[in-house]
Amino acid sequence: MPTQTADYLKQELKIALNENSEIFDWIDHHVLDGLWYRDLENPDNEWFSPTLLSTLGYQEGEVPLLAHWWQSHLFSEDKNRVIDNYNKYLADPQHPYDQVVKYKHKNGSVVWVRCRGLIIRNDLGKPIRMLGAHSNITQLLQTQSELENLSESLSRKNEIADLAIKASNIGIWEWHCHAEHQYWNAEMFETYELDGIQGDVPHAVWINMLHIDDRERVLAEFNSALSKNDDFESSFRVVTAKGKLKTVRMLGSVFSDESGQAERILGANWDTTEQTRERKALERSNHELSKFVQVASHDLRSPLNGIYNLASWIEEDHAEQLPGEALDYLKTMQGRILRMRNLLDDLVNYARLDMSVCEPELLDISLFVQDVVSLMASNKKISVDFSAGSLTQMRLPRVSFELVMRNIISNAIKHIEEDRLELMLNCYQEGNFNIIEVTDNGPGIPSQFQQRVTEMFTTLKPKDQVEGSGMGLALIKKTVEFYGGELNVISNGIKGTTIKTSWLTNLNVETINE
């Protein structure tokens, strides 16, 4: 019988413990983290097993076998609790002597120990000895603490994720392949205007909500992703439960089972109706603006050219008959017309900037700037130098960068008072940006005007003294900002001005369009 066998083995183990000390040693080393045995008739006498001592960082013979030794290694907040528990157990054998306490390790660290004890009494019931066992639970408590911290961290992250989903109104959905239902969160119900907070929605309901003209394409993309175990992205129209037409953007990730077969899809859903409407309105506006620019450019240039030609003919045919004052008026009129034509060209360029995106390419800055300078019509001598360590090649949008450099140099030519314009370029990378600084030897720009000069139609001198539309720096600013950078005007206000432009190093058409 099992009970008899158990009693037999129990009795056999008792005898073996008495006769074979190796069994006792094995129990001390492998079953527990230490034994102790105390003489209650001489309370300071206590034996500690080698395993107990090693748990606290000591070796046998290194410490006195006295009760006050271990008491001195208890943390003060635990000492009174241990004594109180001992006295209760001494008075009532039914009271368990079982507690978790903290010991000071030899190296100063904390050792958490579960301490249990058994009082041994003589025939008269008098306590004479006490046998105890220690279990080192430090690692267990540390693991428990780490798990609690991890759980708290995950809880916080889940709260943050939930907040982010609610704030961005992202619908989250999950579909197990071939199941009849999808799981939707609250934002999905809101987007599709279904009654409910979150839960299961029939897969067929979602399919029926797809716009009839988009349904076949979307389902083909959906099934293609499943067959390829691949992520997918799609934009489509839906008709909500309340009959409203919406535009939706959807992302999905396919998860496979152990055999590699698609098992489920986890996805996100955005209501892009408003953004789509705004984008289409912007496209219409840009198209209308483009047509207006073309018409205005042609219709305004024609009369301007006619007036300019008339003034030229009068000057050519009647220069000898006209008084000097009249000839001066004709020249002033021609100058005004040229300024008007330049202003018109700048306005057209400014208006067209948002309509065309240039793909970045690797440019040799030195050769590029020299080419720009060679095309400038000026009686000034222009020199271009580069600072030590300046980069010679950068990825930049060629046409737009040429527009910027042409306007920077043209602006410097207009304001230089000497016969020689000296330009110093410094090209370097700073974070995610290519930086190009162009410093001239012209008059400085006072600090109070350094922001204002980037505004449209702004000049620091009367237009009769400096020919220009006041659009140069405004055009530079809009171009650079269009490509994700910024323009800075730097000057001590006395001599020399630095025009600093920044361009994204990872510039591409996709990021610009976004």
C-alpha cells in the first residue's frame, strides 16, 4: 500500500540520517540555503551550517557561532519583528515561526531570507533547542520586482498607445483569415459610423461598405497581401452606415503560422476625407493659379513691351528735336518699364515655385557657382573663393539651387559700392542639413533690417538708386523653405553680409510632397 510504503521510507530516512552524516550534508547544501541550531538553555550558543554562512558571504570558521552574530546582521526594522515572532511561537506552539527578513551581506548588499524554525521541547514541554532553515529568496524578489516594474511600464506604454490612438483617431482592426468577423476598436466604429464601442464586426459588413467603384481593387490588394504574406497599404472610399461618403487610408501587416500560411492581419485605418478634400482643392487652386500666371504674364508683358518700344522709337527718331529734360523722362520711363518687367518675372517665378519640384542630384559646388557667375550680366569683377575645409560636392535640386545662387549674387552685385565683388563660400553639413554660406564684401545690413529684407518688395535703398523688385531674398526664402530648409541673414551691420541657406541632406521628391 502507498501509505505503508511512505511510512517505511520515512522511517528508513530517519535511521539513515542518524547513521550517515553525508545525507545531512547533502540536504544542507542542496535542499536549503542554510540550517541553524540554537541552544535555548544557553541562548547565545548557536550553530550555523556552512551553506547558511556562504549565503551571507562568509566561510566556516570566519565568524563566531553565537546568536548575537546573526542578530547584528539583521536590518534594524526586522529585528524587533523577529524577536516578537519568536516570543509568540515560544508561548504558543501553534503560532508559525515563518517570516521574511533582510540580512546584510558581507559585501554590503541585501540578502532577503525566508526564515522558518521549529522549537524542540523536552518531556516536560520545556523549550531546549530550536532548529531553523533559511531559504535565500533574493533573486526571487528581484525577479518579482522586475516583473512588477515591467508590468507597470507595459501598462504605461499601453496607456500612452491608447492615448495616441485616440488623439490621432486611428482605427485598429484585426482579422483572422477566413473568420466571419473582424475585431474593431472604438475609432473604427466611429469612422464607419456604426453603433458600438469596440468588438466584432462581420467581415461582410466591411466589404459591403467599400465603395462599389473601389471594392474590386481593394479586395484584390487585400488577397494579394494574404497570398504573399506581405504588408499592404491602400486608399479607398467607403459609404458609412449612415450613408456618408468618406475616404480612408489603410495599412495592414500579415502574420503567418508555423507552416508559413497567412493566419491573421493586423491593421490601422485613418479617415482622410478632410485631407483628400483639401488636397483636391489645393490642386484646383494650383491649376487655376498656373493658368492665371500664364495669362497675366502674357497679357502684362505685351503692353509693357509696346510702351518700351514706343519710348525707344521716340528717342531714336526725335532725339535731336527733344529737349534734354524730355530725353531724361524717356530714359526714366524705360527704366521703370524694365523694373516692371523684372518684377513681373520675379512674381511669376515666385508663384510657380510651389508647382514644380526638382529631384536632388550630386553637384560640384565650385563649378556650379562659377557657371552661375559667368552668366551674370555685370560690369563688376566677381571673384569666388571657398573657405578651408569647405565641402565641394552636395546633393541639391539643380534648378532651384541655381535660382537661389543667382538671386544671392545678383543682390550682392546691386549693393556693392566697389568695382570688385568678393564672394566667400563655406559649405558643410550640420545634422540633417547641407549648409551653404555666401559672404560678400558689400555694405552690411543693420540688425533691425535683417528679418525685414526677406519680405516681398523690400529694399534698403530707394528703387531709383538700386534697380530691383525687392523680391530677391523673398524668393530665396520661399525656395529654401519649400525644400525643408531655412534662410538666415547674418551681418555686423557695417561691412559684409552672409546669406546662410540650409537644405535637407536626405532630400527627395516624396519628402517634399509630404
